[in-house]
Amino acid sequence: MTYFSKKGGGNYGAILQAVALLKAVEILGHEGCLIDYRYNSMRQMLMFIPARIRIRLCRMDDYYIYNLPEAVKVFFTRNESPVAEGLEEIFDEFKAELDSTIPVNYKSIKKINEQMDFFISGSDQVWSCTKVFPDYSFLLDFVSDNNKKGSYAASFGVSELPDVFKQKYKELLSQYRFLSVRENSGNEIIEKLIGKKARVCLDPTLLFNYEEWIKICPGQKYDNELSGEYILVYTVSYSEYVIKTAQEISKLTGLPLRVVTVRTGNCVPKDSECPEPVRWIHMIKNASYIITNSFHAVAFSVNFSKHFIFEVNPGEAASGTMSRINDLLATLGITNRVVNSGMDFTEKCDLLKADIDYTSVMKKLDHERKESWEYLKNMLDTRMSDFCVNPEN
């Protein structure tokens, strides 16, 4: 079982990593399903409050969830840029086409506890304190049997867990039978909290190589349409820096831009796109270059052996949220693909066009794939063996 939220948190990577994990579970011989988790109205409202405000409210817990006047007051202080028009509908249609999707909300999720043999938290930022609070379903607090609890490549989204969350996380993570995280920093967080080591595994999107993704998401019609050289720009969070960098590099190279944004703003070109997820994959596949601030755009760029750069917004490096991209690039030996606002556009352009030794990268990636598949198989096989010993378990 894996999660992606119905509203407010949708992006291409979040959906495709869930699809990849489901596919991996099925390849290993098990029947899986995706939980399309929909917050009830009060919790949904809180999820739109800026993260810094949610953290300040965390000690109030359920008091704030059901105190509508107080929640409304802080709700209107949110400063997130709006989701690109039509994007949520596109994601909803894509999820509706998945045969193994079960829509549930905060109340009904408890009812599936007895229907499933095993639950998997992950992947992606399912344990991000700024996204989880005040709802701990992503930490499987609704599952009564700890033998049913496992995780695969789960991410905290930060390199250090704020003190105010540590006791709750310690309580819930201690109940997991199997623990896997996506980043080394996540392993360090867990070891400090509960004294156990978690297995560091690849994001599910990296479990499959180029050829396998084309089979999972075929799109010959998109390949025909996307002929010709272009620079793909993908922003998972609104960033004037990414857009400005792309526009300047477009001038330097003479190549046109194709812009895809999850969240929009004043500097986003009017011809930006909101493609369906399969088309998004093929936009990366056919691009000459990729400029992004998205972990999963980097993951697919690597899968397709593309030239790319990852733009860091000012202040992001100090926030502790860079661990996910830093760990991935360090593992693959390509940490030099990160750029920032302190670099001039010519320097960024030269780096974007610089060759990547994908022979070396793929050798390292294949090793990590093997290790990650072995963990996932062992976790599922171990859980299923419980039924041979005790059929009532």
C-alpha cells in the first residue's frame, strides 16, 4: 500500500513513484493497491496552511483540527503560490484510470485495516513533518497490527527532525516491523529516535530503467509530437530563479523552452503546459536538456541519460530540505549538477551542456537497484511467510 494525497500535494513525481512501487510489488508476485488518501475537510484546510504555521500549532493537535474559527483565521495567512490551472483534474483522471486505486478519507481509512495483509509507507515525503501534521495516517497510526507495518524509501524531507515532533515520531516509528528510507539523513533520524538502523533504498521511480519505463508508460504519439530539440523546464515549486535561468539559457543556446509547472506565478510563461503524467515522462525522454528544481525530474533525467541541472533557490540549502537531491547525486557521483543564483548564466549553460559519464552512473545505479529490489522482496516475502506459520496472523 502506498499513498498520494487527493488535493494540494499532487505532482508528477508523487504520482509516478506510487505507480512504480505498485508495479514493483506486483512483479514480485503480490497483489497491491494504491490508497488515494483524501483528508477530511478540516484536515485538508490545515494542510494548506504554510508549514511554519503548522509547526507552531502542532502542540494543539486535535484541538486545532476541530476548532473551525481558529483554523480559518490562520488558513487565510497562507502564502503558497496557486496550483497550475487544470493540474488537479489531470491527476484525478490519471488516478481514476488505475485499476488498483482505493479512495479513502480520514474516517474510512480505519476500515481497511482488516482488509489488507500489509501496509507500506512510501515512498517520497510521506514522513515530512510539515506535510504530515496534524494527520499521522502516513505513519500508519490507524493500523492495529505492527506486523503489518513496513516502509519503502520513505522520506522525512529534511535532514533534522524538529524537536517538537520527535516524541510522536518515536512512538509511531517504533511500531514498524520493517523500516526503509530514501536518504541517509532519514536513517540518521531514525537511529537517533529509536536506536535502529533503516535500510536506505532507491526512490521507486529508479527501480526501473529506461526500457522498463517505456513499457510501463508507452507514448509513441507523444514521441512523434515532441520531435525536435528543446529545453524542458519543470518546477515542482514556484521559482523565478528556475524560469529566469531557463530563459537566459534558451537565448544562449537558441533552443526553445517547454515549461511545465506544478505551481504558477507571475514569471511563468503563458504557454506553459500541464501534461498528463505519461506525456510528462516522454517530455523528459525527448528533451535535449532539463532544468528543474524537482527530485523526480532529476531521477527521470538520470534514467533517460539526459543533460540536466538542478537549481537551488536561495535559502533552500540552509533549510535542510536538500538532503534528498544531495544524497541521490552523491550516490551516483554527479554532485556538480546543482546550480544556484550566485552563478552566472553562462556558467550554468556550460554545465548544462557538459557531458555526464552515464556509463559510470548506470553502473552505480544498477548496484543500488539490486540492493533495493532485494530489500523489497525480503520485506514482502517475510510478511507472507507469517501466514505459513500462523494462518490467522
